[in-house]
Amino acid sequence: MRVAFVCFVLLFVGCTITRTNNVSTGLFDNDSETMLEKYKMIIPYQTSATGLKEIGFDVNAKNVKQIPGAEAIKLIFGSNVFQGAVDSPEDIDKLLAELNQYNLIIFPHKDVNSYEDRFYFSRKETHEEGILINVFIVLKNNQVVYCAKDIERIDRH
């Protein structure tokens, strides 16, 4: 009787584990399509930091990364970007003054579901589906000078 009960439970409960992995900012009601539509409204050299907030991109929202100055440039162009950039100690002050005007802001959105077999005979089946978005905005003196988006639509088996 116990074996029949266990088989009944396994048959009707399901044999798949579902895991949801979300990273959200709370902006745009966590809707990726709305985020991408609002992204189109950002115009470099015309949109200001306050304009970003009016569009809906609040830099103070949760999970938003703000990377200042030299670290932002290093993240964009790689760790070797400053090799040979300075010839004298006076150049360091000029370079730092210029770099401190920049700020990189990253707005993430991740909504990925993983489905994994709980019980399997010969091999474990896994499936992932969802979307991963990062919106990158570079500000110089609170003015948008560059924006880009990285979109990955996930459907892996």
C-alpha cells in the first residue's frame, strides 16, 4: 500500500524542480518590455540625470550599480586602458580631474526560470528560459553621453 501511495504522489506531484532567479530594480513594475521601450527615450547629449528619472530610470533604485570615474572607464574599456596614459605626475591630476566627471550606471533585469528533473533514469534534463538585460548609461557632469543595452534571451536545454 505504501509503494502505491509513493507512486501516486510521484505521478501527480511532478518530477520537476522549478527555480526562479530574479534580479530587479522595481522600475517599470519589473517589466522588461517596458524597460526596453523607455530605454529608446534616452538620447545622448540631450537627456540629463533628472531626465533619466523622469523617464523612469531612477539611479537610486535597488540593485542599480553606480560606478564612478576611473573604475567606470576601466570596466568599459578593460583594465589596460590607462597603460601609457600618463607621462608625468602633473598628467595624473589632469587625467583624474577629467575621469571624475564620468559616472557609469547599470540597470539590471534578470528573470530566468530553471526547470530540472527531480527523478531521472539515464540523464538529468535541465531547461532554462527567460531574459537577462543590462542597460548601461554613462553620465558626464550629469548629462548622458552614452547608453547601450545588453539583452540575452535565454532558452537552454
